[in-house]
Amino acid sequence: MSRRLLPLTITVLLFLAMAAFGAVRYDGFLSPQVFLNLLIDNAFLCVVAVGMTFVILSGGIDLSVGAVIALTTMISAALLKAGWNPFAAMALVLALGAAFGALQGFLIQRFNLAPFIVTLAGMFMARGCCYLISTESIPIDDATYSAIAQARIPVGFDSSLTIGALIALAIVAIAMRIAHSSEFGRTVYAIGGGESSARLMGLSVDSTKIGVYLLSGFTAALGGIVMTFYMLSGYSLHAVGLELDAIAAVVIGGTLLSGGVGYVFGTLFGVLILGIIQTLIAFDGSLSSWWTRIVVGALLLLFCLLQRLFEGRTPKMP
Amino acid sequence: MKRLIHHALFWPAITLALLLIASSLFNSSFLTLAWRDGHLYGSVIDILNRAAPLVVVSLGMTLVIAVRGLDISVGAVVAIAAVVAALMIGGSFSATGEVQSRYPLWLALITALGVAAACGLWNGLLVVKAGMQPIVATLILMVAGRGIAQLLTGGQIITVYYAPYFALGNGFLLGLPVALWIAALLWLTLHLALTRTALGLFIRSIGGNPEAARVAGVRGSSITLCVYTFCGFAAGVAGLIVSSNVKSADANNAGQLLELDAILAVTLGGTALTGGRFQLAGTVIGALIIQTLTSMIYSMGVPPEVNLVVKAALVFAVMLLQSPEFRGIVARLARGGARVS
């Protein structure tokens, strides 16, 4: 087996081990719906984490995604309240998210600024804009949104998925295609491996770097739409700290934070692992919610140490 | 004049001065100080007092950034220190109606600071020994830290009843707030340690070029470890001030987003995020800029939520001004404009 697949394999095995643990320990855990719920409850996280994967693969980071999600739910709710066509509202927020991401990418690329600081400022900006729209939660009673939110697509075995979960799966599939068999995807890996060598190879580093943040802004907005389906409200405190969950999912999914190595498919499992931790804690009933954070922190530690081990053994490229 | 403009502290100081002038325009009594009940009162004193925890955390952050690091766990460490102190002091009413501390106050303070320093040491070990990227290494504690703090409190807000503890965040010494004294003392100690010993030079050399520093015989890893430990300790001090000020410890909200404000203060103060050059005094000014801005927005009657947008605009502006590429473009534009006219 290729050494590059090792982190991904560990992630998948860990997920299976946790599922097995749950199945043995708790009654009713091993039902298809429990596992589909992992996807349903974390659909927005999954969408965002896929965008984050590209950013991290390119060696950057995007801290603004949680705030962009909140802003998306806010703008959607405000537009629907003003009587907009739901699909026009969705198109507008997607365009806004992509533009927001592209602007951050432009600042990072053109002025050689640190992604951490630029997206941090972007996070302040997007959260602040939420508050400018309203400090209260805005409910959504649009018929189309409610219909999408309540729609259940049966997948057999008495279980079903939501539209949000389907969007998440579609995004994972599309992103895998982009990452592994498109010029853009290959350039992202090359930039993460070494920006100057990618430039010397004649790859379009500048536009790809902006593109990565544009993509992350777009997936954040799409994640926001999925969250709007899930919550049916716009609120400036939606998705606080979601950027950390997304980064954690990417790292647990086996992507190196130094960039250049990782798989979108791993991110899907990273998200599922975060989800299954919460489900296990919910099934247990006696553990409090803060154990989630501690376990996620411990897993992050484990994976980072594994990555260091893994990096240490790979012969260094000159 | 030219030397003045090129001084690293010139722009931060100008920004702060402009903010203070703007504040005094909006509020005519802004700059007045009054002496009442043996204390100095006034908006400026209030800003200094409120800025104290941020100043303390930012001082630690400056050094971490100077050695090419970053510590995003300080908010969580603030919460942990606050919770440890609050749990150890607590306060129960004795038969005589006097409030007693569960453990002696000094023991509680030392334990809280020790735990905070241990958190910093942990971050340092992950960075130095395990070779992790600083963002990742401290991300772990940032995620888990609040969980640990909540575990300690059982998810409750711990109220402190023991009055002597309140002095840290609410007391006055020689007419000035105690928190202000603590921040000033920490700054002075650090300033002396960095200028009177070789420590400042070592930190600059590690941040400037770790490899060259190592070859030159600087013990980079132990200094980096110390710097992270100090950053944790500083966060602990801030945690004590914060919890003493509100007379309670909230594991969920104490120090929330403080790491971002601290990094912002360091950046505003003219310390480059790439490491090497740092401005301790600049950081203090940066923290004061943030607090003045916050107070100004509050006193103007603008919804406090706007604060975030203003902060974001400020960060973008400062970032661009610090970027050589942006300066280059502006310079070219200015030259082009001169040629046209």
C-alpha cells in the first residue's frame, strides 16, 4: 500500500472502530438511520470542510468560514423576509460567498499577506455584517425552504436522507474529481508541496491561490444554505467556532496542515468521526457535551503526532 | 523628522493619538481626570484598566510571535486559570458570617498560574519537541482547553464570594487600579529582561533565522519552550484579572476570542507575524488602540456589534500598510502621479 494512503486508512479504520464500539456498547446504534444521521446533522460541516481541504492542501488556512455561514443564513433570511424568490436568494448568497473568498484570496496572493490574519479579519468582517443586518434571529417561513428542509429521500432499509445531506455527498464527489483530475486540483497540490517550485514548473500559481479561497468562500456559502435548511432561521451566532471543527475534520481526515498531502475523501471521514463522537456521547447519556471537545482535541493530538511520525519517515525532497 | 516617521512605534502611536482625539471630540469629559475617595477616576483610567488583561496576554503573544510561533490557545488558558482559581477560592460562609476561602488565597493564585504555565509548556513541547506547526499545536489546546475547563466546573459558572480576591480586578493601589499595576509590572519586568540581558537578542535571532541562531550557539529550543510557557503564564494572569473583575469564572465565555484580539494587538503594534522583529511597547499601544476603539464605539452610542466591522477594517488597513508589496504599489502610484503633474 502506498505510504500516502496511510493516514487515510487510519482515519477510515478509526471510524469503523468507533462504529463497532458503539454497536457493541449501545442498543439500537447499529441502524442505517443512525449512520445517515451523521451525514444529515453534519451536512453543512461536510460542505465547508471540503472547501477547507483545498485551502489547507495549498498550504493556507481559512478562519472566516464560520462567519461566512452565519452571514449567509442572515442574508438568506433577510432576503426571504423581503419577499425574494428563494432560488434568486440562494444564487445571490453563493455569489457573495465566492466574491468574499476571492477578495481574501486576492489580498493574500497580491500583497503576500498571511492567510491566517487576512481570514481572521474576514471573520470579524462577516460576523460584524451579520450584526449590522440584525442582532435577533430571523425565522424563515418561506414555502420552498420549508419544503426542502422537510423533504426526506428514502434510500431503503426504512431510512432516508435530507436534501442537505445529498448536497454534501455531491460536493464531496465533485471535489474529489476536481482535486485529482483537473488542472486546478493538481496545481493546488503543487502549491502546497512548494510554491516556488510550482511557479518554476509554469503552473498558474497566482490565479489558483485566489481560486482556492474563492472555492472556500463558495463552499462556506453553500454550507450556509444547507444550514439554513437545517435551522430554518438566520442568526448571527450560527456556526460560532465552526472553522475549528472544519479544520479538525480536515486534519483528522489525514490532510497535512503543512499542505500538499491529503485527500478530500479523508475529509468526509473526518467529518463523520466528529459526528460519531457526538452520537456516541449522546447514546451514552451520562457523558456531558464538553467531552466532545476533549475527545476532538485528543484525536487532533493523535493525528498530528502520527503525521509528524509519517513525515519524519518520508525521505525529504531536496 | 524622518527618523521619527521611520520609528517602528510612529504609526501605532499616531493611531492611538488620533483615536484619543476623536474620543475627546465625541465626549468632552473624555480626558478629564478626577480624584475621588483616594482613587483616580476618568475615561482614560477606565480604558487602561479594561485593557489590562489584553495587554498582559498580548505581551506573551508578542514573544511567541517573535520566535515565529503563534498561540491561539490563550483564550482557553484564560478560562482554565480563571476556573482553577475560582474553584480553589470559592468561598463559604462560616458560622460567624465571614466568608472564607477554601484554600489560602496565595495557594490558589499560585496553582492557577502554575496550571496556566503548564498549558503554555505543553504548547511549547508540541512545537519544539514534536515539531508541530504552532497553529496546529495550539489549536489542540484551544479545542480541548475549554472542554477541560467545563469539565472542572461541571458546566456551571463558579461564583467567588471571598472578597480579598476581588482586589485583583477591582481594587486600587496608590490611586490606580491594581490590574493596571499588574500589567505595568509585567511589562517593565519583561522590558528589563529583554534589554538588560541577552534574551532579547536571542529571541530576535531565533525569529530572524532559527538555523543561523542554532549555528551561532543560541539554545533555540529551550528559549522557545520558555517563551511558550511565559505566554501561558501571562494568559493565566489575565484569567485571574478577568475572573476577579466579574467575581466568577465562566468556562464557556471567559477569554472568548481573546486570542484574536491579542494577535491583533501584536500586529497593530508593528510586530511582524513572520517573526524576528518585535515591539513590546508597540504591543501595549496596540492593545490600548483596541480598547480605546471599543470604548469609543460604546460611548458614541453606536451598537457595539459595529465594533467587529470597525476592527476588521482596521486589521485590513494595518495589514496592507505593513505589506512591502502594497507600499511598493502606493509608491509607484505616487511617483507616477508626480510625473504626470
